[in-house]
Amino acid sequence: MKKIFSFIALAAIVASCGGNKPKAEEATAEAATTVEEVATANEAAEESEEAAYDMYNSVVYELNIRQATAEGTFRAAEEYLPTLKQMGVDIVWLMPISPIGVEGRKGTLGSYYSIVDYKAINPEFGTLDDFKSFLDKAHDLGLKVIIDWVANHTSRDAKWWTEGKKDWYKIDPETDLPIVEYDWTDIASLDYENEDMRAAMTEALCYWVEIGIDGYRCDVAYKVPSDFWQAAFEEVKKINPNVYLLAEGEESWLHNNAFDTTYAWEFHHMMNAMAKGGSETKNVAGDGTIKTDAKSVKDLKEYIARDAQNYAAPAMRLMFTSNHDENSWAGTEMERMGDAHKAFAALTFVLPQGQPLIYTGQEIGLNRRLQFFEKDPIVELVDTEYGKEYRDFYTKLCSFRHANKALAAGNNVAPIVYVEGASDNLFAFTRQKADNTVFCVFNFSAEPATLTITEREAGDYTCACGEKMSFAAGDTMELGAWDFKLLAR
């Protein structure tokens, strides 16, 4: 079963393989070229032990409940879960599901991150029973579900505030009201010097794990004290020792007895800058811009080396070309990366310690900014024939990731070894674990490029695009502008 799955899953990626090609055999009749064939292979693989969920070789999907369907409810989104499973998603991250504050509200519906009650459901999305149904469906499919947790602040009319728990908040001495951060006029900052507040927050975290969720993505986690996270998650893990914990933050201390994965923000902005020769994007707080000078393959290599030093295994780094912040405030990946957006999406699936993220709409090539505080549904999402090129693309990226143990994170990360003699714009490397080798080549430029194969890379491969390829030392590989190839054996 494993042999069949590996071959089909490797026959994957709507990416390159067009135009000039290296010496290669034609794709065999067995090579999968459609989402349906890959999905069939995934289902077959589930029957084997090796297909069991592996956090260190998993793919995260951020589900925007409000915008994913016309209804914007758990019940409607539940119907989309089999499609996510077929695509190869492992972990479904739900943006905050709690009721949203009214005081200082932004827009008509407000920000998901303005929390009224940590132990209640936003009626916009449905009921607690609806959420439990969504959770049951996901678990039946073998999907993990995590929810977005906003521990740094509540809404300004939150349950805790209206109950008179003023000492649970950081108070502005001039107004005698909770502090507002940035331009977030709809939030009230919590005071982690208060032990009662810490206990209530921990109890709320435990509540949802008892309901059955599989972990948390923690909003602005770096603003919350490390000792709180450590103590709170110790209690959470008494209920479920295997919870998955993702921090929005890049600080390495977040991994100290707490989070499994942190955001690779620097890497994200580097990709934007490589694609456009520098970048300027609105920051997450919304009160300024992040300016990044032009970046090159040399900068990327330096980043990867530095990242490995700063984040010791088994720490994982969330890698993405889009998410809810980037899409709404900085623009779609097409806006920010242009013709390079597919190449960089593929890159997020193959780097050491990386964990790839797909945001709602990316799987259909959505090229518009979603409104953050209003209903703005992606009505095309539930039409599984819509955006087929991108559905194939991401399905096959997921399959390539899962089929190759050399790509997994964890304690024994396969090191990256660069191809000698590659030109400045080529990012070419191998990674090997036991008998599995991946060979990845990216042309990060708008001009064609050629790679000369060395003795180390010579051999027979299956390309993720579906072709069998054989290379001898001295052969050349031709790549078009922003082209790439993912190969494995």
C-alpha cells in the first residue's frame, strides 16, 4: 500500500514541467494527474499505519467561518470538511468562535478578536451543538481542529468587565478605563499580574479541550507572559497530552515548555521582498508599515541557517504566503508576489522545520482581499470544480509533503544540502532521511535559468508534476521564470 501511495502522491504539482525539460522519461500511465486520483491514493493510505496523523509532517488550513460560505455558519462549513480532507489538510484552524463585542466595534460585524465571553459561541456562526457537530464531523474524517485563542485582551464590554472585574485589566489612569492597544478601539488589555484572571483564563482553555478540540492558535502570544502559557498548558495537557499549540509570534521563548509552532514572519516578508525586489506592507497591528529591502537567494540561505540556530528542534515554524491578516491588510499573494506566488507557496512545503499553512480561498486562487469586519463570502469555495488549477496545486503539494519523510519536522530534521555551482538566482537543494531523498530547485527570478547536475544529485526521480526523470552528472535542468521542480526518490 505504501509503495502505491508514494508513487501516486509524488505525481503531483501543477507548477513547472512545462517548456524546456531535462532528460526525462514520459510520465507513466499510472501517474496521478487529477485531484480525484490523489484523493483516492490518500484514502488508500489512510488504511496503513504510516498514514496516521503526524504533527511534524502536517498541513494547517485556516478556516474563516464568516467568509467560507454564503451562510457563514458551522453547519455550512461542516459540509466543506470532506473537501479539505481530500486536499490533504491535517489541522483545521478556526478563527475565534466567541461572541464579539459591541462597544467600539469596527464595521458592522466587528472583529473576531474582540472577545465578550471565552466560554460561549458567536451566534453569527451557530450554537454550541452546531460547533460540536462540526467537531464530530472533522474527527470522523481524521482531521484535527484547533481554535483561535485571544488571551491578550477582551472586548470593552466583555463579561469579565461588566461583572466588575476591573482589577483584571490594565487601566488607563486618564480615563479609568481599560487600555487600548494600537488602533484596536474595540479591545481591553488584560493584566497578567492578577492571579484570579490567570485562573479564569486557564479554566476557559481547559473547557474547550474538554469539549473535544485538539489545540489552540494563540493570538499575539508574545504579548502574554511565558510563565502563564507554561502553567496553563500544563493543565490543558492533563486533559489531552497531545494538544497542538501554535503561537502567533516569532520569539523563540514561546517554545519553552509551551508552543509547538511559531510564526515565521521574517521568512514571510523575505518572500514578499524576493518576489518584488523589496516590499512595503501594512503591519498586523494596522498602525504602520513593514518595509523590507530587496532580498536574494543569498539572504534566504542566511535566514535558514539563522533560523535553525534560533529554534532548536523539535520547534516548528509556520510558513505561509497568506493568512487572515495578510490577505485583508497587505493584499493577496498575487498582489504581493505576482508571478512568483506559486513558487513561494511550494517553498513553504519543503523547508526544514517548516509547517505549511493554507488560508481560506487560496485553494481556488482567490485574488481579492476579504473584508475583515463585514460579511464577504467566498461563494465559489463550495463549488469543487471552481479554481481547479489551484485545487490541484495545493492537493498535490500536500501529497508531496506527506509522501516524503525527508520533509518532516521534529527532532530528526533532514538537513538542507545546497547544490554546488548553482547560479545566484537558483535555490537548489536536497534533503535526505534514510532511503528517502527530495531534490528541490527554484528559479527565483523573472529570467530563465539553467542548473548543471552534479554527481551528488544524479539518479532517478519521480517529479511532483508526474514525470519520471533521470539525471547523470553534467546534465542540465532548464527552468523558466519563477519556475520550480520538486523531485523525490
